[in-house]
Amino acid sequence: MDKILIIEDDVNLAENLYKKLEENNYKAHILKDIENFKKEFYNFMPNLILLDINLGSYNGFELCMNLRKQTKIPILFITGRDSEKSEIEALNIGGDDYIKKPFSMDILLARIDRQLKSQSMENRKSIIYKELELEIDKQIIKNLNSKEVLELSSIEFQLLFYLINKAGEVVDRGELMDYLWENRNYVDPNALNVSLSRLRKSLAEISDENFIESIRGEGIRFC
């Protein structure tokens, strides 16, 4: 389920957006306190952001520029500003779309769907989770805080790629084995334990956090 972060200071509009998104099978979250933006962003890890420009004492343009230093996820500006100058600035600083208020919810949903499809996993060059960045083409993992970089083996990369995209979910061990080896019937069940152990050790080289949790009788969770 794709996750969408709503950054909008009009409470009624934010709540209407939340309801509409949830009704259309998105997981939505309204940013309540912009002072805690960074914490809420990394806790929620959205796939797309709906961003207003006028946010009280804050400016959506500045927020967008800061986001673009950390992530390439789609940012859709939703704003009452209807000047061409504002739209050009929004796109030049990294915004992916610019939607003027008032707008049709159905149009907004279509724009969101288009952005998410264009940013599908096949087209993404990297995935950011907390302080980690997984560079897909290079198969390396980087700690964004310490700048430490580690090259992953093929099996470690595949395992991390799958788990990080299901972060927070409990993944069945059989599901993981089918993803890694296509048919688990021809693989020693212990192979997954060995791969998980190697990945844990690799992650421990660049972070003190324990990302991989084994849940007895249920599966594996990346957290």
C-alpha cells in the first residue's frame, strides 16, 4: 500500500484529503507539527508528498529544497497560488507537479497515480529508509549520517531490497525464499538463515541500529 504524507495547514482540506486517500486504498498521514517534520517523515516513510506552499511561518519551497537533498520521492504542490512564476519555481526546485486550488479530488488522484507509476521500483535509483540509502544500480548501502558505504553481495542486496520495501510488515519466510530462489522446494531452509545472518552483519558495519527482527512463528520484519 502506497503511503502519502499530507503537508497542508488548512485543517479541513487536510482531513478531506486524508479521507479521500484512505478510501482509495492509500495509507495517508497528516503532518501535525512541522517542527517535527524530519522525525515524522522518517517514521512514516511516504511514497509521495502533497505539499502546500504557504505553511504559516514556513515555506513549502524551502521544505521541498531540503527534501530534494535527501529523497527523490514525488512531491506534488497543492496551492492557492495561481501565478505562472510560482508554478515555474515549484518545478525548478524539484516539485513533480503543481495543482491549483480549488481542484477536483478525482484529478488529484489521477495525478498521484501517474507519479507513483513513474516512480515505481523499476525506475528508482535508490531507496532511503531512516539513515540508510540503498543504491539499486550499484548494489551498495550507505549511512547518510556517517557517510559509510558498504558493497553488498548479490543475495544480500536482493534480500535487503525486498525487506526494505516492506518495512514495518511481517514477511513470511516462505515468501522470502520464493523471492530469492523462485522455488523453495529446491533450497535448504537454512540458506535463508545464513543470508539473514550475513545481511545483519553487513548492516551492523555501518549502523548501530538493529533493522532485522525475527518474529517466532510469523516471519521477518524490517524495522
